[in-house]
Amino acid sequence: MATETPDRVGTLAMATEPEHGPAKDLYRRIDGQLDYPTDLLDTPGLLHGAILRSAHAHARLIRVDVSRALTMPGVHAVVTAEDVPGLNRFGIVVRDQPVFCEERVRFEGDAIAAVAADSRAEARAAMAAIDVEYEPLPPVTEAVTADRQPPLHDGGNLIAQEVLDRGDLEAAFARCSFIVENEYRTPRQMHAFMETEGGVAIPDADGGMTFRVGCQSGHRDVEQLADILGLETEKVTVEAMATGGAFGGKDELTIQPAAGILALKTGRPVMIHLDRFESCLAGIKRHPVSVRMTTGCDAEGRILAHQVEAVLDTGAYASLGPAVLENFLDHATAPLYRIEAYRVFGRLVYTNNGLCGAFRGFGGNQATFAVESQMDALAEKLGMCPQDFRRTNLRSLGDTGSRDQRVRWTASPAEVLGLAAASPLWRWQEDVGGRWLQGTGMAMGSQGNGLGDGLPDSGGGRICLTSEGRFRIEFGFADYGQNISDAISRMVCQGLECHPDDVNVVLGRSKGPDSGPTSASRSSVLVHSVLSRALPQLKAALCQRASELTGLAQEALSPGPGGIFYRQEKVLDYRELAGNTVAGDLVVDADLDFPVAPDQGQPVGRYLQLLIATVARVEVDRLSGRVKVVDLHHITAAGKVIYPAGYLGQIEGAAVMGLGMALTEDMPMQDGCYQADNLDQYLIPTFQDAPTQRVDVLDDTADDDPFPVRGVGELGIEAVAPAITAAIEAATGVRVNRLPVSPGDLLAEMEARESSQ
Amino acid sequence: MATVMTDRAEVRVLRPDSAREAVTLARQHGGTYVAGATWLQPSCERGRNWPPFFIALDARWPGFRGLQESHQGLTIGALTTLDTLSHHPLMKEYLPCLTGRNGLMNLLAGPGVRRLGTLGGNLMAGGDLTALAFALDARIQLVGDDDPRGDRLVWRYPDLKSTDLISALVIPDCRRWRVAVEKLGHRERFSPTRATIACVYDGNRFRMAVCGEGGPGRLEISEAALNDGAASSTTTADWYQALDAELEGLGWHDARLRLAIRRVLVHQHEELSDGD
């Protein structure tokens, strides 16, 4: 891809210089040397746990007989619902999921019992010896009609429904010259993280429990686990270790409840590590969405009316489904565009299908796929260039958001669009009648930071000088591959002008500061805000204490690599400084209430907003209908880049995840049973499928912007799918509204078009 | 000795000294032959259902590994790895369409699997090479109770028993033939096969075969219609219909995939006819 960029736009490239490139830890991670929680196999006294899961999607549980399993070799404990010491329920939003099922199983994979044994094989053998009697019940599998089916929970199968509306929709549609109505479907995507769900529960002598696990919110997990284990929250500790990927799939509790109960029962550490089959079966997925969108514009291409009806299938339990619904609806209002009237309606339903919950993009990218497809459909109906059509309707900097809330962008949407329109990818080769049809398409997206909608959202961090003379920076976030430690280390080195060896970043300990969940693209915002306040305070405290110890003027002192400097000469190293200071004197805590629109009683949507336009170039095989994504060009406006390698990795990685959702990834279900059970059937993109990518950064962040750094963990996935389907349409004339794109369906459409020409 | 329980409890691996002994053991114990085990491992793990016996095949047995030219053509030992096939000079000479970066071999699984997986295993599992073997009119050599016998490769041939053991594949001298083979996968590499389609032109007749989701098979009716069509009243539409019906009869029930196969075969036919 050519590298022409306007002066105001930077193109990110992987830096190779040590001072700009990835930290040493990243190479350890790539080499497989970084220990994950499931590597803690040398924990003294470790037992291995296994979870017995339901063989039916929906059944009455008649009998669970563990007597034979208890006599199996190596078995130390077998636990069922009767052994849960506290609350036999968990769930981030609604505590509706049993740790172990009592009278009913609601999905194939529901937990019924668990075993702790000397080895994993013995635990599995004992698990197979548990005698379970079921009375199968008809499964509820169709999300669209689920709320009219027999209830899976008290209160019925409709968990939540919500309407967002503005203006007189009927009148607005009456004035439309062009209306398009389409149905869209998005797949049940799996996170497919490298390290499947797992970790260790370690009981202590005082009746407490420590969890070393892969998770995304240690502090929140402590509350749920304490309730399940019947312990005071002070007795429960969660250490969220660096884990091999999460992407939302470890936001909910996974193995912790069963491991904790087994550890309590045996008094020994218990590790549970799901294998890939079990992870596929029991793990959280992205919500499949069915949505009908009707959108109309006037003769000049101004969008007047927009109606949305959507159903999200959350499976047997809610998890974060209600929050996903909210974010879906927010994105379904088409927040980038001025629309006179809309009615956006969505339902979240229980079914006996697999569990769905948090996943990078969190409902937003499903909505954006449909919204951006509608933009292209209207433009085509109008006979207008899709870019011009978008330009006609885009909001401007300073406009309120689609829900009349104040929003804070870091660049103008029109400028992002302009840069996408100037992408070199539009200059593709002429079709010369070869086997591969080429096409280029684009889509736009916006993504907010933070939990949004006024949900409680705050967090903090701590920085101190330790007795070893190192700066210890603590946040509650988990590192699941985004390498936020490196970003934190760089910010500290920049703020204190010290060396990376002076910095020790500690993450994910529930006994440390609560930074809130590692989700919603909120970590970078929080880290930057906390450090912006904490570092100057610490710097002043360091210099003051150094002044007291050296007798030099405080104003003339400054921290630097390894110690305090006076006129570019080190006069006191950090160890010496710490050794001569009362412990606790050089500690700074800071926190942040996550920013919401300042002038709203009950905030809606998200205040801090990011923008992206993705241009995709594809090739479509005339013979088979298979699609290859050749290039992706992203134009991002997401504040200042503080860690280029991390920014690039997030955008490119998320885009490949979006590519998978668009082309190959789905966990189809039949009668409540998954039709794929491992990564040889569930196909994620390989390196050979990853396109050439270019990431441009448009940084118009105002100098006085109090939040110049934004989180980009989800931005890259936002517009990929509709950009790819737009490119497919450019290549073949066929618009695909159902993901993943079926090569067979596409080929049949292409054949039909050829026959009619 | 203390009992150690594993996920693969009660699996015994038998190591015969010869191919003939392997066949005898298979007949006595009903065991499963194992060589590279790349197909066996995931399929057994899937159901946690391991057979009681494996009979380990040994690539050092005479004729089981390597490539050799003869008056019959090219003989390839069944335990020759896929990786060897993708780089071997004789393969470049006989079947250049398999080698090189874009050759079929590079589309079979991943490098790690190719280093373990064998030709025999691929054929027995109905893998990607099956279609080519059919289209080439290749022959398999079996190790039986009696003398080794050769037969034309026919999948689920009534005489081919589960205890029969392939020792080699013999392909005719195809150096002057035109050969096209195409794998339709879901992604660029390491993809399960939707369909692998092979078309061979020996200067006289076209031969076509498929393998994949619908199972392996030679498209003899379609071949006949194509080869003899010029002398009869067969139209293109007739041929499409015949091909579609033949594929469906073989077990290819997805009409969209049959459409893709048809388009690929037409493309291959045009390519191989070019210059005639």
C-alpha cells in the first residue's frame, strides 16, 4: 500500500528502536515464556478440578448421584449445588446463573458438579462416573419468538427491552423520497483466546481464599466470589494474572466458583483449566443479532427517518447482555449522522442456546454493520456516491450526539471521511476479466470510552517509591495481552524522566487500588488521568525529600534515570532516598470518576468518543465466491498516541477479529447444541488471511482537552465488517446482509446476476 | 507399580516388525493403523474415545517411504510425509501443480501437520490428495495376507477392508499430461476442505474427480459426456446438468457447492484445453 499521507496525519509503523518498540516483556510473551495462571502447576499441594456439564440444552435435573465418583482413585472431593456454601448464583448484571444447577439445566454445558483429584485425568474419570438423570425438555432456540415460549427463568424469557426515540417518526417517513428496509444478521462469534479459561483457587490458613486467574475485574469478582463462598469480602483475594487473551470472554466469572468451592472443601489449592472443547461449549460468545432497519431520506439525501427492531440472543443466562443491548441500541441510532426522527427498539431474550456476553465491540459493531449497510443502500437508491451521502449527513464537531448528549470527539467526522475518501485503496486495478474480482468499500464508526449511560464508573491507581528504590505503580486492571504495563511504564518514564528499569508496574490485585473493570476501552483514559495527577505530586514529594537530605534547593532538583539530579548530575539514587524516608511518605493515590457529559442529570451514551473510517479492498473468486481481504486502511481519531506499538496492535488486531466475524467465524447451533467444538471447525483468520493494514492517526486533540488520551481496544473492529461487505458489493454487485459471508450464497447471487445480464 | 491414570487409559500401541505382521495384528485385534496420527488425534480427542489398540506403522519397511520411478510411472510409499511430497524433485517433475508456494501441498493443513502427516493417511481419510489420485487413475498397492496386490484406487471399493494396508501409490507417467487441482477452503491456509477438484488431460481424454464435504469420487458420467460430447449432441447446459446430477448422486447435497465445483471444473477444462 502506498504511504501518501497529508501532513496532519501520522501513519503508524512498528518501531524497531528499543526506546520506541515493544518492551522486553512483549518478546517474552511471544516466546511463550510469560507465565499464565494455568501455568501454575507447581503450586504446592495442587489438586486438579473438572466440571461436569449438562448433556442437554434443556432438561429437568432428576438426580445427581456422586457416590461412585467419590470412590474413584485420586478423588478428594465431589461437589454439587448442595455444597455451595453461600449464594448459588452469579452474573455481572443479573445473578441468574447457578454455580451448579439445582433442578434444571438451561444450556448444553451448564455446570452440574465438580471434582477435585490428584490429576486432571483422575478428575475427569471421576466426573464421568457421576450419574445424572435428566428429563429432557423442549429447548427454546429461536430468539425472535423466545419471549412467547415457556419461560426459562421466573419472569419469562424477555430480560430487557428498550426504546430510544426522538422526533415524529411517522411524519418524517412520510416526507422521505427514498426508503430502504433490510434485515441483517450477525454471528455468534467466539473470543478464541490463546489461553482458555483457567486458574487456581488457593485456600489460606485463616479461612480465606486467593484466586490466581485470568479475569478482567478482580475487585468485582471478589464481591461475587465472597457471596458464593459465604465469606467476608476481606477474606477473598483475586490476583488477575497476565492471561492469554480475554476480549470480554473472561469478564464474567468462569472457573472461579467451582475452583473456590473445591478448594474450600479440600483445604488445598485447586486448578481448573478448560480444554478447548469445554471452552467452546461453556464459554461466553458474542450476541448474535437479528435486526430489521428501515431508513429514509429526502431527495437531497438528508436522512429524515430511521427505525430499528432488533433481537439479541443472550442464551441461558444474562451475563452482560443488558449492557450489550444498551450499547447496541446506542450505536443503532446511527450516532455519526444527523437524523430528524428515529425509533430504535431492541429486545434481549433468554434461550437454551450457548451463553453470550461481553465481546470486544460490545454490541456496537453489530449495530454499525447494519447502520453503515443502510447508508450504502440509501446512497445507491438515491444514485449518490456513498461518501457524498455520508458527508451530507455527518455530524460536526460541537454537535450533540444522537441522543442529544454532549460528546467529545478529537477530530471532525467529515475530516475522517475525507481521509478515507483519499485512501490509495480506491485506485485499484481495472477488472481485466480474471478469476478474482476486485472491489473497494468503506464504512465509518464511532466508539465511546467507559461504561456509559451513567453507570457507576470510577477507578484509581497508586504510585510509590519502594525501599528497593523503584517506582511501584499499581492498577487493578488485568493484562490480557494489550500490554498496558508498557504504556504505563512509558508514561511514568516520561513524567519522572526516569529509566524503565526504575519502574515496576503491578496490575490486577484486588487488595490494591480498584481501577474498575478492564473493559469498555476505559483503561488508557483512567491511567492517563490518574498519572497526570499523581506524577507531578510524586515528583514534588521526591524533590522535597531529596532537598531535605542533600541540602540543595528543591527547585534545582529533578528526578531522572536511577535517582535525583542536580545540574545534570545524579546526587541521590532512589534506593538511598527511599532508605532515608519514612515508609508511606512517598505514596500518591489518585482516582477518576469516569467522564460523562457534564450538563446532564442522568447521562446517556458515552461522552468520550472516538472515530474510525475503514477502507477495505477485497478480491472475490468468480469460481467459488470466496472472499479475500487484501488491504485494510484505517483512519482513526482517538486522541493522542502514547504507545504506538500498542495503538497499532489494538487497531490491527481488532480489525482481524472483525474480518473473522465478517468472513468465517460463527458458532452455529441446532436444537440448542453447538455445531462446532474446536478450532478445526471454528475458523479464525490465520496469518495468511490477515491483510496488509495501514493505520493513520488524525490527531486534532485540543491542547486544553482534559482527556487527550483515549482507549482504542475496540475501535478497530467497529467498521471492518461493513467496509468488507461494501467492497464485496463493489466487486460483485451483491450486497451481503448476513454475516459471516457465505461463499456459497454469494456465488449463487453472482450466478443469478450473470444469468440475468 | 502404581497405576497412572491418563486420558488415554487402556490404549495399547502394537509395534509389528513388518507390514505383513501389521495386517495380521489388525485382523486379530481390530486395531487402528497409526503413522503420522494427525487425523487420529483430533478425532479421538473429540469424543475422548480412543481405540483399544493402535498398530504403529514403520516408515522403514521396504517401499513404505520415498519416491521411485519405474516403467509403471512413479511409486510413492504410503508413509512418505506430505512435507516430503511438497519438496521432492520427482514431484516437481511429475506433478508440478502440487509443489511450490501456491501448489496444493502448501494448502494441506499447516507445516507441522505436513511434517507428520502421510500420503497413506491422507488417502485413507479421503483427504485432498484423493481427488487427484482418482483423476490420475492412480493405483494403490495393498499389503494383504497373500502377495501385495495392486488395484485401481476406488474409495470404499468393496474389496478394500478396514484391515487392508496401503503400502504405496503408483501414479502413471503423467509428465506430458496437463493436470489442474484446486482446493476450495474457507480460508487461505489450514482450512478444512469444502471441495478439492482435480482435472487431468492426457492429450486424449479428460478425467475429473472430487473429494471434500460430499466425499471422494470420480466423475465418470460427466467425463464421458465431456469427452464424447463433441461427437454427440451434448450441449453445455446438458453437461452442467449431468455433472450436477452426478455430484448429487455421489453425496454432494449442497447445491451452492456443486455450483462452485462446476465453475472450477469448467475453468480447469478451459485451462487444460488451451492450445489444443
